[in-house]
Amino acid sequence: MSLLDNKITEEIIGTWELVSWTYNGPNGEVVDYFGTSPTGVLMYTESGYMSVHIAKENRKKFKKDGMYDGTSDEIVDAFKTYFAYFGTYEEEEPGTFVHTVLGGTFPNWLGNTERRFGRIEGDRLILSTPPIETGDQEIIFNVEWRKV
């Protein structure tokens, strides 16, 4: 059996709903990054495109109904409580996915390649990031999804 036989690309195609977005804190404790009940959707297509959207629980609404009529504080809060990007993907080796960012909420990612390490456990897809420097520690995000 070759390494290519262990790829999970065919298993990830479809729509996934967010179960959790966590990381381990400095003392090993599990930290819910966007609270205990964030919502989100991850999609992978057969044609090689992907899209991810994650919203923090209990996002505050703007006082005005216009999408661009928020105060500076409302706009900052909206940005900090919603994470999304879309692009293309490929499984460069078994369980290692490269997302090429075509657009998203964080403009600095445009054109970036974001590496994710994935595994399937039943109806769940667990994606992890490489270690990310946060200033005072390195963290690895673990994002768990359920197939819908």
C-alpha cells in the first residue's frame, strides 16, 4: 500500500458543522477559543475549493440596521467575533492540507497558504494548525467538525 492510499480527500468532501474550536492553555487546560457554543460551517468541494465560517456565540447586533452603519466599537466587535476565509485546497500528503487563501476576513492572509493537519474519527473531522506564536506562548488550534 502506498502513502497515497492513506489520503482522506474523498472523505472530507461535503459540508461540516462546527463542534468546537479549542487550544491547550499554558497549564494544559482546554480553552474554548470562541466560547463554548460557537457556530460554523466548513465546506470542501470535489473541484478543489473550500470555505470556512465561524461565529462566536452571542454576537452583538448593531444599533442601526445598515450593514455599514455600525459605530467603530460595533465594527471592531463584529470583526473579532467572526472568522472566515475561502480558497482552494489540496492534500499534499496524507492528512496534511494546504489551503490557498483567495479571500477572507483577515486581509493579510490573501494569497497565503494555510496548512492544516486533519484526521477523520467516525463522522468527525479534526483539523489542527501548526504551532502559532501568540507573543507569550505557542498554541495549536484544534477545530472539530461533524459531517452534515
